[in-house]
Amino acid sequence: NRGFFYESFKAEEFLKLIGRNFDIKQTNTSSSSKGSVRGIHYALVPPSQAKLVQCQRGSIKDYVIDIRIGSPTFGQFEAIDLDVGTASAIFIEEGLAHAFVALENQTVVTYFVTEKYNPEREKGINPFDKTLNVKWPDIDLILSEKDKQAISLEEAKSQGLLPTFDDCEKFIKSLN
């Protein structure tokens, strides 16, 4: 009847679970209306931006998309449900793209990130890119103008804007 309390991040537990340190440089919080799509976003490697994403209010369908050239799962995505009731988080390492859609009004999501926002290194893929074929929920979707204008995965690849699997692996190993 009083609500809840949970530890949303503990460095030593993260290290045990993921096997690496997570040096938080910035925390971002968004509030979204039902159907709001945020993404598909990524940052250039190095340094990119690893993220720990938590849903603080409401619920989301979260997507992690592998855009690393040479990865055995290049172009594939995983969809994960996050909501306030589960007090769960998802870790997205450098070189992966990220998106989510709010499933309820006033959904609040917090991202703990390893690098501050750098608009010159931030990139995007169009959420409706047919190559990726992301399975969005069957609700009215709302996109920002920036995301509507984002290029396709193939265009990003041909413009040299995608990280390679090997470069990501080397960079991540250099962090420890």
C-alpha cells in the first residue's frame, strides 16, 4: 500500500552479471505517449554509448538491433517487454542499435549511458526499414520527424556509418 523500492543499479552486481564495468556518464529520462517510437538509434564506435534501459512507469516493447557488419546476427533484432511491475532492465552494449515503443500513456523510461550525448556521433535507422522488418505492436505509432527521415540500414552501410563486429569487440575489450 506504500508502493515499492528497488536498487536500480549496483556496480558490483553489474560486473558479476555482465562481466564488465559500467561507467555511467549521463542519465536520460523520457516520458512518452502510447504509440511513441523512440529509435532506431545508435552512436558511432568508438566510443559509442552503452545503455542500461529501465521502464519506470507504464510499459514498453524494447528492441535491440544488431547493426555490426560481420556479426553472425547482423540485421536481426530482439524484442523485450519492460514494465514498471517487473523492475527489470536491459543492457545494450556499444555497436548495437536501440528502439522502443510506449505501450501506455505517460510511460517513463530511464537510460543510464556510458557517454554523454554527442549529436555528431548519434545516428539513426528508419524504424520502418523493410530490411529489418521490426515487428512493431499493432497500435497507432507516433514518430519524430528525425526518425521519419532516418535512412535505411543499407544506406547506412553504404555510407560507412555502421560499426564492424570486430571493431566493437576490440573496443569493448579495451574498456576492461
